[in-house]
Amino acid sequence: MLFLSMILMGGIIGFVGAGGSGVIITLLVVGFGVPIHQALAVALGSMAFTTLSGAVSHYREREVVPQTGAVLGTGGLIGALIGAVLSNHIEAPNLSLFTGLMLLSSAFLLYLRIYQAEWLGRQINVREELLTGRRLYLYGLPVGFVCGVLSGAFGIGSAAYIQIALMVVFGVPLLQAIGTTMMIIVPISISGGIGYILYGQLEPWIFIQTLAALSVGSFFGAKLTHLAPLPVLRFWIVALPTIGGTIMVFFR
């Protein structure tokens, strides 16, 4: 049942084109009774593989800003390890609640970016040119660190936070912000996963089933993306983390 459910979930994630790690956590915890810490370990471990292939693809298309990604990724790598350690000292019910709230906040940011882009643009001054030099390190390491802590502690990729930071603070254009975000999430998910492994929280059999099923499902789901109307895709990009977060908060 777990394998079949994850194939279906992978198909939805591949179809929508969203990471969906929060929904995977929700399915594992609420649907199959997997302890929250083990679910976070599985989600981060799976994310390390799925984002790596995506990052390579974006890099080949020149949709990545390598230096910016490397700086934020370095901060995120350190932060994710610390976040995973902190997570293992949080009681399961509280951790489920915090994870659900993180999912809902991510959904809200995605809603603003997708449905309220013009309003958001008027409220936030987006940097026009790429941030470089000393300020890149002064801003990039702390921002990456904070996103890493959030990801490591709650198993969420923090993609919405990272993308907005890249555009607003670091002057990365939207298309390159998407690819650079995937590059940043790779070291974050690897480091966070290692943090959970050190505490013995990664269940190998659940991880293997989840990764294999998600890979199969997302492969076929991605082939259907171009068939869907844009409003449908936009709706589900916001709906997935909203549903996952709501379930985690009220049914944890």
C-alpha cells in the first residue's frame, strides 16, 4: 500500500511540477503511522535525489547562478544539520504541528507569488541587478543558514522562501531563481538527511520504497503536465501544501 500510494503521489508531484515533500510527510505520518522523525528523514533523503537531477537539468539549460547557489547552499548545509539535530529533541506532537504550520506558510507564499504577483511586486522592491562581491557572502550565508535550519528541522525544502529571497535580496531573475533554488536544496537535503541518520531515524525499507515509487510516479506524471490547463496547474501547486499542512495540524 505504501509503494502504490507513493507511485500515485509521485504522479501528482510530477504532474504539478512541485516538490511535494510536505505532502509525502503527511502521507507517511497520517496515512501510514510512520513516526514524524522517520518521515522527515525519508522526505529529506528522497528530496536529495529528486532535486539533484532537476538541478543538473537546470544547470545545463543555464538556468542556475552557480556562485549565488554555492554561497546559500553552504549556509544551508550547516543550517540543515543543526536543524535536524534540533528536530530530534522536539516531541513528536509538537514537531507535527510545526511542520504543518510550515507547510501552510509555504502555501501562502506560493499563493501570493502565483495569484497576487502584481500586488506582491508593488509591496516588495525586487533587486534589479545580481548581488555579487562581499555582500553576497554577508547576506547569502545567513539566509542559506536560516532556510537550512527550517528544512532540516521540519523536512520542508523551503523552496518558496529561497526563491523569494533570491529574487528580492540577490537579484536573481525568476527563471534562474527556480534552477538555483534546486541547486541550494541539494546540499540542504543531504545534510539534513545525514543529521537524521546520525540519530538512527532513517528507516531503509520505507526510504527505498518511497524513493523508487516517487521516481516512477513522477516520471509518468511529468509527461502529462503539458496536457493540463495552466489554471489547473496553478491551483494544485498551492493546494498540495495547503492540504498537507491542514491535515498535519488537525489530524497529527
